[in-house]
Amino acid sequence: MSSAFAPHVTVATIVCRVVDGATEFLCVKEHTPQGIRINQPAGHWEPGESLVEAAVRETREETGWAVEITGFVSVTSLLAANGETYLRFTFAAKALGPIEGALLDPEIIEPLWLTQAQLDRQKSLWRSPLVGDVIAQYQRLGEQPLELVTHGR
């Protein structure tokens, strides 16, 4: 008998700002088992929280920035090289500002604000293809109403 299928449920945020006419995306540079990588703020959904709460928490823990979730971007699945399946819920968020004295998760090297061109030049460092895929979805389709993602309590 085979084991039950149990994908890892994760959340991510696309946080962007415009500086001198250029759109920048909030990213993280982090230590991973594959080496140093670049990703959106992202992480695992924890028991007792909504997906939106998880996205806010992960962004705070990985970047030190407070954000307000403004919309839903996509749900994507990924079969990783290690054979694990990930189900990722990506949200759009507005940056409210850095949190004074915030402590980042230990694997985080630093938060980064990167333009699309800067991200593209570092494609070999992306944590997964989802880094580019979800930004492309966001740029093409925008954000959808948060009512698409509900949480019963």
C-alpha cells in the first residue's frame, strides 16, 4: 500500500513599489539546501491560521516588512527536484513599512528590492521557477479579489 499524497501547502507574497519610475519587487536572499537562492517572501501554512494570515506572517518573518494583503494572484503546484509536491498560494500585498527591531528567520540573508531586469539577471539563483511564473501571472492578470480565498472559523 502506498502512502497518502500530502503536498506541502505554502504561501507567498508579491510586494511591489515604484522607485524613480521603476517597479521593484520585495524578495529574499536565503540559505537553502541547494545553496543561496532568491525567492519571494514565502513559507509554510501553519495550523490555526488562514492563508492570508500565513502570507502576512511569512512576509514579516522573512523580510521585516509589514504588509497589507490586497488581492489573490494564483495557486500553483510544483513537483520539486527532491520529489516533493508543493501547492503555493500567492497573494499581492502593499508594503506598509519596515518593522523596527524585526528579527528575520535564521536562513534569511537579507531582504532585497529588485526590478524585473535585476531578477532576470539572477535567474540561476531563483529558488524555483515559481519566482518568475507568479510575477508574470501578476503582471499579466493582476490581482483578484480576496473573496476567492475563504477561511471558515
